[in-house]
Amino acid sequence: MVSCFTEAKELFTSKVDFLEIYDDANSQQEDRYVAIGPLRRGIILVVYTERSENTMRILSARSATKRETELYRQYTKERS
């Protein structure tokens, strides 16, 4: 079984288009971002921070909720 963190890494390396949201509410000590995008098993939500230009730290990863999935679908619809 592939871990959710391994899948989360695939979101960033697969070159798929994903929705990125700045997480203002949780960025007091460091800038945090939320990424919502597609993987083989469905839509995933990843919270991460950038450590440097080429390094990021994944803080959490999980399957997207129905609301988050709809946000992503709306984003892709607007981009097409």
C-alpha cells in the first residue's frame, strides 16, 4: 500500500495542474499552502511549506472532502 505522503509527493512531481491556496490562518510562523489535485485514486489535499526553492515539507496529506473536490473541479473548469 502506498502511503498518503508518497502520493502527496507525486502531486508535485507529476506536473498535473493543481489548485494552490495560501493558508493565511495557519501561516504565523511560516508560509503554509494547501494543494488540491488529482492522483490515481482520486483527489488529494496536501498541506505544505516551502523550505527553499527546491525543497518543500509536507505537513499533512489526505483524501479531499466533497467540498474540497468541488473546489478543485471548479478551478479546473475555470482554467479550461
